[in-house]
Amino acid sequence: LWAIEYLNRLNILDKAIVDTIIKSSQGHPFYLYISAKTYYDICNKGIVPKASDFKGSLQDIISRFIYNLTSEEVRILKYLSIPNYFTQDIFSYILKEYGISCDPLIFDHITSYSFIRKENREYYIHSLMRNGLNNSINSQLQTQLNAMMLNYHEIYYVKRQDYKSLIELVYHASRAFDFSTFNNWLQNKGILSTLLDLQTKGEQNLIFVITENLINYYGTINVGFEIINMYIDALHLGGD
């Protein structure tokens, strides 16, 4: 009932379309919003929406939304879905690397989407949209973008030695390399010794975030005893 009222308030009144949107979105607020946005994107093209335009899975809903954007918007959103968050500086960095104009109006337009929220100077894409965008990027481009973000955060980590840069550095390295290469990177860059040092200093929350990410991504069997032991230690001291 709430979903029907929501769509009706947006002046989406065709019963067949409303029923199809609700069935496809499973009544989830995020997917209802994306479907409604797609409805008006279709209307703005001078096309009358049909119920068949809204059939399919949850991933189909995101794919349809993406399809109705301009090719430039799609490219930018896909690139921005690789970092855990982006700032105006990261936005400009990525666009410059791919030869896209860094017009401030583009930044304002992209960040105006309701599935992008701002915290201080950082912007976060809704996890469902981010996952949907990730699924539409081939593995080669994902690796390339993660390597690009690794270089970005490595520069800032060398300058600042701050924890946030360290988290992002390890996150993107894990997605830019296979585990053998990543393990060598951990050793050669001194990151593993840094983590061990932080562990002895009691930075358990930081250690937990980094090691849990690695275990979830590479799997328990692959990450090695040092990472597992740090994770277990952080778990125990955190009371979890």
C-alpha cells in the first residue's frame, strides 16, 4: 500500500506500470525511487512508458536507470563507484585521467543525485547503486581504476601518514593485485610492519577494518597467518 501511494504521489498512476514496478523492486524504497526516476527519464525522451519497461530483477532496475542516462554520466558514475568515497579532488583526478572535462557544473550535477550523500567533504554512493554500477564494469577496468586510486592514496599517505589514507591504500591495493603480488607489496612497502606496529600500539579498530576487508576479499585460506592473527587479536580486544 505504501509503495502504491508513493508512486501515485509521483503521478505514476497506470496500474499495470505501478504493479510491475512494485513487483520488480520488491517494494524496496531505493529501487522504487530508481524506477520512478527511470519512468520520468523515459517521459523526458518523449516516449510513453510501458509496463514492460519495468520488468526484471533488481540489477535490471539499476541497468535500466543507467541506460537512460547520458553516456558521460554513466562513465563518471561507474568510475566513482570504485572508490569507497570520493571528494571533489578525487572526482577531478579520475576525470582528468580519462580525459573528461572537470567542469564544476558536472560535479554539482552528479552529486545532486539522491543516492549520493555528503559527509563533510566526502561523497558516498548508496551501497546498492554502487554494487550495481560495479557489476556493470569489466574486471580489467576495475583493476585499472583500483590501481589509479592506489596511486592517489599512496601519495597522500606518504605525505600525511594518516589512518584513513592507510585504509584506502590497502583496500585499493588488494583490488589492484592478485594475492601473491599484494603480499609482496605489503612486505616491500613496509605496510605489514606498519600494521604490526599499530597493533602493538593498540589501534585495534584500524587493524580490524583493514584485516576484515582483506579476509572478506581474498578468503581466510589465502591471506596468511599474520593477517589472521591480527584480525583475531583485534576481535578479542574489541569484545566481539
